[in-house]
Amino acid sequence: MGHDKFSFERIEPLQDRIQRLAQDAAYVQVWDRTDRKNEQNLGRFDLTATDALPYLTERAQPAPLEMDDDGPADPYEGSFGAYDELEEDLEDPEPHYEPPTPLEIAQAACRWMRELAIGNTVGEAWCRFRVKVFGPKGMKVLHTGTFICRNHDFDIELPVPEALRDLKIPSPSFEESANAGAAKGIKALGDYYAQWGRIVLGSVGQLQGVNNEMLGRLHKQLSESRGQVDQLVASILENRFNELQMVEERQADERADGARHALAREALSQLGDAAKAFLTAKGVNPEMADVLGVLGSSPELMGALNDPDVRVLMQDPANLGSLAQMLKAAAHQARAAREASTAPPTGPAPQPAAG
């Protein structure tokens, strides 16, 4: 697979940052973030010599032994010091291995990141990847970033690599299926519990709202009824006050009328006494004074006596005699009527009815 068919965007600053954090970082992790809603974990690279070994570049080898025209140089020529050093090298046949430096491990991680991105972009026009650099034990994220890998020949039918040909469908695992089913059941149960909780909370909220509305309405009605009761009590008190005032005024009027009547009676009595004294002084006997008082108490009779025609009739003595006879006859008839009304009934006793 030719790497020249792939290009990267925004990967250089990310590689530079990884190399700068070579002393403090513990591992690098890569996710496929092409579909933002479905982020897939692609792999992890521990910044150790074991993970870095397949991606290390070849180191510089020591220079070969010098050879002259006749053949290789004789190592035994020269001073005995060189011979002694050669002999010491022959006695230690194990080669000296130097472990890779943190910077070399970080560079190997960058190569691994590129190859991982290229392998996942095969058959795609482009892919977006997220990279996070973690500290020891993953306690802290030292750096994070994204880069894009573009495949310029994605529409060409590429041959299937040998590594992909050997891939087989994994055998089903009943434990994983059971765990997945249990997880779905637990998730569904949790969703049902959450739905039930929302229903209960909603019902309680509605009941509380109805209760609050009813309490508010009752409070309003109670306030209105209290105002009505106050108005009714005020009206009753005002009506009672008016009744008492009217009774008091009527009693005052009655007392005033009684006083006026008493004064009138007293005045009339005094006038009668004065009239009697005046008539007695004029030579009129007391009986005639009483008659004159009775005559004077009747306005109609006094009006009739004051009539000129009546006065003319009274000047004739014969008419006065006739008037006297008429008065006597009327008096006898009135006395007979009174006696008849007061006398007990006379006559035969009623007979009982025949059986």
C-alpha cells in the first residue's frame, strides 16, 4: 500500500506536541471521529520500548574494518596495546544494546499513528481522528487534538491485503450475548422507572396545582363572604339604630301630644271657670253657665245660633216655645231608647222541641 496516495491535515503540530511531551507522557490513544455521534476507539500506543520496537528506524552501524589492496588489514600489526584491546573485545562476544530514548519512542508513536490512520482510511475518501496524550496511569490528559487523513484513490478498486484475507468471523459468545441482553433489560427497566417517575411527578404536580387553585378560590370566596357578613352586620346595626331612633321620635311625639292635650284641657278648664265667673258676674246662674259651656263646645251649634236667620226666628217667643217642646220630646225619646236597650228581655220561656 503506497503511502503517497494519502495526505494528512493538521498532523504536524500534533506530532510536534507528542515529541515535546515524550518525558511526561505514558501512552497515546486514537479514536475514529468521522461520525461525531459514533466515535470508535482504534487503538492505544504505550510509550515504551516494547510498543515502539516495530516502528523504530534503523540506527547508524559502526564503521567496517579498514582493508588495503592486498586484503583486510592485520589486526595484529602495531603495538601490543591494540592486540590487547582486540582480545578484550573477543572475550565479550555479546553486543551492547542501547534502549531507545523517549524522543525515539515518541517518534515511533507518530509513525504508528500515521499507519493506523492510513489503514482505517482505506475505502474512504477521508477520515477524522482524535488523539489524546495521557500521563502516567491515565490520571491526566496532557494534550488532545484532531487531524484528517485523505485517501486520493478511494474510488479505485484496491486489491485486498493478505492481512485482510485471513480475517474470519468470530464465533458467537453466549456470555457476551447474555450480558448484552441483561444490559438491554436493565436499560429498559431504568427507562420504565424514569417514565414512571415522570408520570408520578407529573400527577403530583397536577394534583398540587388543582389543590392550590382550590385553596385560592376558597380563600377568595371566604374574603368575599367576610366582606358580605361585615356589610350585613353593618346594615342590621344601622336598621336597629333607625328603629330605635324612630321609636324614640314616636315616643317623643306622643309625649308632646299628651302634653299639648293636657295643656289644652287645662286651658279649656280654666276658660270654663273664667266663663262661669264672668257669667256669674253678669247675673247668670251656674246651671245656665253649664248650658252655655256645652253650647259653646259645639262649633256647629254655635254656627247655627250665630246664623242671622236663626237669630230672627229666636226673637219670636212662639218659636222659642216650639224649640223647647222639640228639645223635650227629643230628650224623652232618647231616654226611652236608653231604657229599652238596658232593660232585660221579657216574654214566655222557650218550649223544648218535641222528641
